[in-house]
Amino acid sequence: DAKTTQPNSMESNEEEPVHLPCNHSTISGTDYIHWYRQLPSQGPEYVIHGLTSNVNNRMASLAIAEDRKSSTLILHRATLRDAAVYYCILLSNDMRFGAGTRLTVKP
Amino acid sequence: DAGVIQSPRHEVTEMGQEVTLRCKPISGHDYLFWYRQTMMRGLELLIYFNNNVPIDDSGMPEDRFSAKMPNASFSTLKIQPSEPRDSAVYFCASSLVLAGSQETQYFGPGTRLLVL
């Protein structure tokens, strides 16, 4: 199964950009890269996804390396409400979450 | 749409009792997933269905766990008999399609289970 590697935790200051990295060296050509986040006491929620090109939406940006072996989720201005566990997942035939990165946002 | 609905939101039971968790997916979604989340093991996929048919149950921990989807709008996850180590938050999620790996999953609020 394709797997991802993320740092266990990261810290950011409020109003500053945050770059959350993800390594997926065994990615296949058809795997989409999805990012989800889980706020405290809630279920995971979709953030963004992409295949090869960088993607932007109202929540975040996704930068995908040219060889697709890594990607970075970018929160342009972190807020306290962005404190959550962020999961990077490769979708193939199912959906299996890793440990994710716990993002702490300091005021 | 109200999103994925799970019930109960909280369940406290005693070891040996049967526990039934319920899920109503988003209308029109063809895929339904059951996950379990604990501090030790994180978020684990237990089983998923496509058009009410179980596709992959390799994540179901043991025979005490069973899941059914009698129709497109309802699924159950049953634990019988329950044990303290089953204490966890159980999430249900649904998605429109899986082929092409583009579709996102929508998660319910979860059922927090405590087995004493």
C-alpha cells in the first residue's frame, strides 16, 4: 500500500503562513494526494487534493513536487481555528490515514 | 443535506454487552466507510461498502465486530460482546465514488464508545 510520512507536530504563529510537508515516495501514477484535517472533538474534514499540478482553494494551497514524491500543504495565514491534526493521504482503492501532523497555532 | 448522521453520539456500556452503532450516509453517496480512532492506533479503516456491498473488511479487528448495510441510507456496526479495549471514537464516512480517486469523503461527528 502506498504510504505517507509526516512530521508528528508543528507550531506556527497566528497570521503567519504554515507549510506542512508530506513524503510519499511510493506514490503510483494514479494516486491522488488528499489532505484532511481533524479539529478537536470532530471528524476529519476535507481540505484539498491534487494529482500533479499545484492546487488552490479557499482553505489552502497544495504544492506537489515534480516527481510527486512529496507535497506541501500551505495555510497562507494561520488562525487559531486552524489548530488541528492534518492528514496527508494517497487515494488508490481505499483510504487509510497515517498519524498526521498536529498543528499548534500560537497567538 | 444534513451530512453524515451517526447515532448515538455517546455510548457507555458494560463489558459483554452488545453495542450497535448507526450511520446514515449522505443521500446519493455510493460508498460508506467505518473508522475507529484511538490515541494509541490513530484513525483506522475498519470496513467499507460500495452500493451496500462490503468490499474490504480487512480492518475489522475480530469476529466480535460485524457491519451491515441493508439499504443505501443505513448502516450498522455491531460489537458483540464488547470489551474495554473497544473503547474508541467510531466514525462513519460516505463518498460519491471511489474510482478515479478524486472524490472526497464526508465524515460524521462520530460515536464515542466507552466500555467499562
